[in-house]
Amino acid sequence: MTETDEVPDHIPPMSEEGIWEKLRLRFSLFCDLVGWMQVETKEQAVGVRTDSLDADGKPIWQDKLPLWFDEELGMEVPAWGYIPYIDAIDQEELAARIAAAARLIPVLEQHFSLQVISLRFLADWGEFSAAAGVVQFVNCLDRNVGHGRSAKAGTDVSSLEDHERWFAHYFLRIYRRGKMDECRDAMERFINAVVKGEAPVPSDERDWFKRFLNGEKQSDLDDDLLPLTGRFRDELSVVEMKRLLVRPTDDLRWLDLDFPYPLAPG
């Protein structure tokens, strides 16, 4: 379902507060892009040719992006917070777009605190979205084929990409630092509710949500809850989720469901 599709009768219209929340989420994702992400240089994009050869006898190139320490993984990983260098993109124009959007961040923070629709808000939001949207588009472009090197052998992770993006959309709305397990528990209860028919999702659509869950309960204390799979319980990090949501979500379905569950039961 895209934002231009007609909303089915069984789905209640989004409330005004829901609309503001959706705008805040989009604003937060854009802020991550233009507020602190860095622009990859040509030198970093090209990398360094090593003396090693791959299985086909071709030289192996080593990335020059710096390593960051990932607190959740407990190890250094290649930095993901870089907007890719694309040779066909005017780098000065890209920098100008980033600066224009960054300048409007404190202005829009004030707008969101007031939560008033005005001509000034529409003008500022439109200018910010136009600039940040260009940066978002560039960030979605493929840097090089090297990004496929880290794919896990024998694991079709890409087939879960839409599920990961959907999960990230709801998870990041409730995530608080230090509350990772509680937030995943809330998502587990939420998805179980959808599968059980407690959310306005037609029965023939619920199989899609079953891919988030294991088919067996972990114990009799789970109150009939099916647990999240390892991918959504342990592997999918907040860093990955933020990166996934940089992409537009217009092609994802069921982003307008109510999320009534607190971080802990009761």
C-alpha cells in the first residue's frame, strides 16, 4: 500500500496525532542523514588495491572507510554513516543540499514542539524535504559491488528486507537506549496480535507476518506467544534499522496499524 492508495473501509482513518507522529519519524530519519552522516570522498570510494587475488584471479580492493566500534556487536565494523560518493553527482550541489536541510533542523524542531499547521511550517517542511530528499536518493544509490561481500553464505537475507523495513518502522518509534529487550518484547506481542487477528489485517494477509515468528513456543509461560525469529530477536541492530528506514516506505504495507502495547506487559 502506498500513500496514494485508497484506504480500505476496514482501516480507520489516521488521527491527527498519528499524522504528526508519521511526520516526526520522517523528520528524524532525514535528520540522521543531513545532521551527522558524512559524505564519502572519491578516494574512500575507490579504496586501495591489495596484492591479494580473489578466486577468479582478480585483485582484491580494500575499502578505505574508517572502522567504527559497534557497541551492540562488541567489535569494529566498517562505518555505515557515509553518503556514498557517486561520480555522476555534483558534490558541491550535494553539499549545498545537506547544508540547506541542516539549517532548517532547529526551525522544524520548534514547529514540531508547537504542532501547528501553518503556511510557515508548510514552507519550511517543503524546503527541508526537497533538500533532504535529494540526499536520501543519493544515499540509496549503490556504491559498488563490494557491498555484497559481507552477505552470509547460504542465507537469503535479502528476501526479508521488506519485513526488516516494516519491523524498523515500528521498532524505532518505541526504542529507548537500554531498553532493547523490552522493545523487542513489545514488537513480539504486537506481531502476535496481528497474526491472531486482533489488528485490522485481513486473514489472507496475515501469513506475511508469520515470517517474523518461530513456529513453536519457547515455554508454557509465553501466554500463547510465538517468539520472534533470531533475525528479529537478536541480529537486526538499531544501526541497521536506521539505515533501512532511510529509504522511502511508500512501497510497504500495513504501516498505519495502531501500536497499543507498552514496553512491558500490564
